[in-house]
Amino acid sequence: MLVKLRRSVLSFRRVIILLQERGVDSPLALKLKSFEHELKALAEAEEDLSATNAFMLDGAVGYIGILQSRVINILTILGVLLTPPVLVASVYGMNFKHMPELDWTWGYAWALGLMVVSAIVMYVIVRMRGWL
């Protein structure tokens, strides 16, 4: 809408300039001067609206950036929290012949407990540093 207003004002100003260059001397010339004054006021109002629109757009883009930053922070913290359990799972998922924990009765529970404890320890560290 602002673009249409700007184009309309520019078109009317061109017409007024064209008529003034041709030297139209009549009551129309006085009306054209007052009309030109109104067009200048419209142009200033359009500039103000355009600046306000740009300010609001910048604010919206900044807010979206803040929200995206929060999401990235949460995903990063989630990655930090889940890295130790994944490390434990990857070690116990290897196909070694001589791993004493594989022969234990509670070896599976030990591995799961180690994963949970490592996740809890990472959670406590993250909370102590104020990241979460």
C-alpha cells in the first residue's frame, strides 16, 4: 500500500512539474501549487509510515532471531546432556570378546545405570553453570 501511495504521489508531482514548466497561467496554477503542497505532506507521511514499518519489521526479525537462539541453546544443551550416555552405550555395544561386564548377571543393568548416572551428572553440571 505504501508503494502504491509513493508511486501515486510521484506521478502527480511529475504532472504538476510538467504543467508548471509549460507555464500554465490560470486559476489552475494556484490550485496546482496548493495540490503540490498537499503532495509534499503526503510524501512526508509516507516516509514516516515507511520508517515505522521498517522499524516494526526489524523488531519482528530480531524477536525471531531471539527465539531461534533459544531453540539452538536448548538443542545444544540436550546434546551435551546426551553425549555421555551415548558414549557409554557405544562402548558397551562394541563386539569385544573379553569384556568382564558381559558375563556379569547385572551387566546390562550396570550399563543402563551408568548411562543414567552420566546423564544426571551432566544435568547437574549444566544447572550449576546456569546454562539451563
